[in-house]
Amino acid sequence: MTTFSIALEELLRKTGVDDFDFLREGLRVLAQGLMELEVSQRIGADRYERSAERSTYRNGYRERQWDTRVGTID
């Protein structure tokens, strides 16, 4: 094992990441970012931003699970 991977493993243990499921977490972050970008583009304004070009308003969201090949994403 290289020094970098050992240091990374120690850092992750300190932050509480024990299962090392990076792919699922990475997919969650990517999908959430893409959905946020899509909503902002459709509305014409970012979250909490006032804009004259705004075409509609955000109407909230609800938590749901998403089943993928890498596992269930919350």
C-alpha cells in the first residue's frame, strides 16, 4: 500500500467513513448537483435568488430512495 492510500484511509476513518462506498456517494452528489442545476436553469434563478427573469417558483421536494446498480441512494 502506498503512503498516500494509507494517509487517505486514516483520514476517512477519522471523518467517520467506514464502508468506503465512494461510488454510491459520488453518484449521489453528482445526481443532486445535476438536478439542482436543471431546476435553476428552468426557473431562471438560483435558490433564494430574486430575479426579474424568474419564470416560476420552487415548490419544495420530498425525500425518496433511488435504486441503482451501485446500490440504493437516499
